[in-house]
Amino acid sequence: MSDSKETQTISKSSRVPMAIIGLVVVFLIALLVNYVVGIFGGHADLTENKVFTLSDGTKSILERLDTPVTIRYYVTDDRQVMSPGERSYARRVEDLLNQYVRRAPSREIEVPNASGDGFETKKVKMLTVKKLNPEPNTDAEDGAMIDGLQPGLSRETNNELYFGMAIECIDAKETIPFIPAREETLLEYDLSRAISNVHGGKAKKVAIMSSMKVGGGMTPGNFQAPPKPAWIF
């Protein structure tokens, strides 16, 4: 009987270090998988409607980029200001932006050289993202104001925060002033449209205000006269 009890005691005591070793192995495997996924840029969209899987339209816009586009992503990264839900949303937005960067091509273009007295041909990514934390009285806050961003109120903490982005290409710029004010499902559409607008340029409309009949039409008081054609510009 004593031998049997000793055997059971030894068996139980040997299970404890084995369990600890098993947990350590699982933890190391998880770290390894995380590291490999980070290197190769893998990701999985687990949202119900595949919110963060780039659409074919977005991929087409990105593939056509031949002039560098810069996105300045402003977010108040402060646990005292943003709620856990808002911080989680901010990470999802950042993941979406990273997908845009990964999808954008790299092309050889002329850029100023290091000495600043000429140009050199260099392979450049056509889309870059700069994440900025616009804390009070900082250059990042000044940049957010210059870019036309508007601070909004957290729905959960009631604190004022910045959470938007500016999309710029050469001298064209568009902003998404406050991302939480828009539906999450429409963020990709708004962002892709902004990239397309600053890269390709918006269609311009010219309006003419005049008391003269520049648009043509009937002559007042003479209904028998044929209508005059519109002016040609």
C-alpha cells in the first residue's frame, strides 16, 4: 500500500513541472507566430462585413499611383483621453492604413539629392503614412490645425481629442477632420476617394455671374427674334 501511495505522489508531483513546461512551449510558439506574421505583413479581417479588407476599387486606385501621396494620421494616443473602445478603433484604423501602404507600389522617380543642388533617381513608395500624437502645445498639434483637423469630444470620456487624417499629394490636400463622426464601414470609401482626388486632381467648375446674356436665350421684348446662342469661352 505504501508503495502505491508513493507512486501516486510521485506521479502527481511530476505533472506540475510538465504542465509548466507545456505552458512555456505554447507561449513561445505564440511569440514565434506573432513574429513571423509581423515580418511578412500577414493579417486577418475578422469583422462581420470584411470592413478592413481592401476592395477592388481601392486596389485599382493604389496601383495607379505614380506620384507620392502622404497621409498624416493624427490621433490623441492617451489612455486618460481616449476610452478603451476608441483606442481599439484607432488601432483598426492604423491597421487599415498599413494595408494601404503594403498595397501601394514603389516607383523610380527623381528626388532632390543629399546636397540639395540637383536630383537623383530613387525608388520611392507611392504612399506613406505618418502617425502623429497632437498633444497640447506641440508641433503635432500645430500641424493638425494647419491641416484643417477639428478636435472632437470622446463619446465615452467626454474629453477633447484629435482623431483624423490629412491626405496630401504635391499641392493638393484633403482632410477627414474627425473619423468617429463617420460610419466605420464608409472609412475606406472616404479615404480612397481622398487619395484619388489629391493624386488625380478634382474636376474644376467655373461659374460666371453677369447681367449680360452670356448663356444665350431670348431677347427681352422681342419674342419674334430667334434665340441668341450662348457665348463661347
